[in-house]
Amino acid sequence: MLKDKNFWRIHIKWGIILGIFLAALEILKMFARKVDYQAGQLLDLAMIIGFILVLFYGVREFKDYYTGRLSFAKAFLSTITITIAGVAFLFCYDSLHYSVFEKDGLQKKYAVALDKYRNNLAKDTLTAAELSAYTDTVSSIMNIQKDEYLSINNVADTLSSEINTGVLLFQQYYTKKILSRPEADREFYRLGEFSQYSRRVLMETLVSYSEQNESKTSTAGIQNIIQNTNRVLEGVDPLEKRFNETKTHVPRYDKTGNYAAVSGAMYLIYGMFFGLFVAMFHYRSKDPIEPVPDEDAEIVPEGQETEPEQQTTPEQ
């Protein structure tokens, strides 16, 4: 079968059709990147449908040509052959596309992948370690702001001691509130929501502290310290921290050949997966190709039946 020229003619033809289809998707993705249109899911769906259709019609043509009943193994081999031919075509096109037509395409794809990765991270919940590290950071910033306030304002020892005690009390209350993860605020403990939520809790805690300690001389100083802390916290985001620590997980391709090879390998895996279903469909088809009759077999015209031979009995 593999030495048959018609076998290769059929499969290379459908492989080229598959390669052209996949190359067209690359072109559509290029235009989508240029206009910043989020069409990823739509193009992925089109890829799945188109991939399956090309394999289906390719195997069907091979099935019509094949003179025996098509086994599952032969049908699956057909899908793999078409996929390999299509991937080879796409590899050549990708090498040309990102070297000539869209020289900054790989950088744009990487930027899109990073943005998608960050959006997915934003849905994750903070871990206990991240939450503890965040409250430690807030306490550290608060201490720095306190020391600056005491130094700049040349605060007397008595007031300084009262401010130190107040800040320590504030830190304990705020840390306990954040670490408790109130049930009503569970949704705000996602990475994308937490930074703004934590600053809101900080200011709500300050309002509560100020109301309870309105008569104390140190209250004005603590208000100043917490407000400055809140401004510094605008640059502290657990989402950005985790993103910067883990963004190396997003693959980056600086060489066209590397991207083309990895892309081809992914499509080859898709072809094997889709090919299983296409091969099974053709194998279980209600209209399989029947075996060619044996040349030595007697051909009986349609509608004409052979009469059974009459048995003769010996004369008596």
C-alpha cells in the first residue's frame, strides 16, 4: 500500500489542503493581532472543525480508492499521513511567515500569551503563604512610614511611645482581619481583586481606630502614617508578584524555526487525536468497501438463480 503512487497522490493532496487551511488560520490570527481583536476561541473552533473535515474527506477518498474493506489501522494510517503532509507544509509556511510577512509576530504572540496567562492568574485565590507575606509587607511599610514620621516631626518621647503602641495595635488588628478571610469577602481573595480590597480594609480599619481613639494625641500621627502606607501599597500587588515569578512558564520563541517545529508538533498531536475519531467513523461505516470477488469465482447474472442439482436414484 505504501508503495502505491495513488496512495501518496491522495494523501499529499489532502495534506496540502490541510496545510493551506492551517496557514490561512495563521494569516487570520495575524490580522486579529493587528486590530487587537480577541478571536482566539473562534479561530480555535474553526481549526477543530476544519481539521476534522479535511481528515474525513481525505480518508473517504482513500476509502473509495482502496480495493478492500478499510480496516481501522489503515484508516488511522491515512489520517496520520494527511496530518504529516499538512504539518510539513505548515512548517515551511511558518518559517516564511515569521521571517518575511510578520517579523515581529513571535513577539506579539508572546505578549498575547503573557496577557492571557496574567488574566488566568487573576482568577486564582491567594495561598496562605502569599497572604502571610502580604501582611508582613504591610507591617514593614507601616513601620518605615512610622519611623519617617517620627524623624521628620521630631516627636517627643511620650508621644512617640504612644504612636508606637498605636501602630502596633493597628498592625495586629489589620493582620488578624486579613488573615481571617471573612466568608462574606471570599471573592476578594482572588489575586485580581485582593490588592484593592486590602487597601479598602486598611482605610476602614483606620476609620474604626480613629473613632475609638479620637481623644488621643497620637491619633493624628497614626492617621498620617496609615494614609502614607496606603499610598505605598498601590505599588504592592500579589498578582504582579506571582506573575513576575512564574511568567517564565509561558513559552517564548525567538527563532522562527523553533516556533515552527513546536507548532507543527502540536498540530501533529491534534491530527492523531482527531484521526482516532475519523478512522473509527469510517471503519464502522454502514457502507464499507466490499472485497473484490475472486477471479476464479463464477459470476452469476443478477436475478438468475442456479437450480440445485437433482439427485438421481439408481434404477430398480
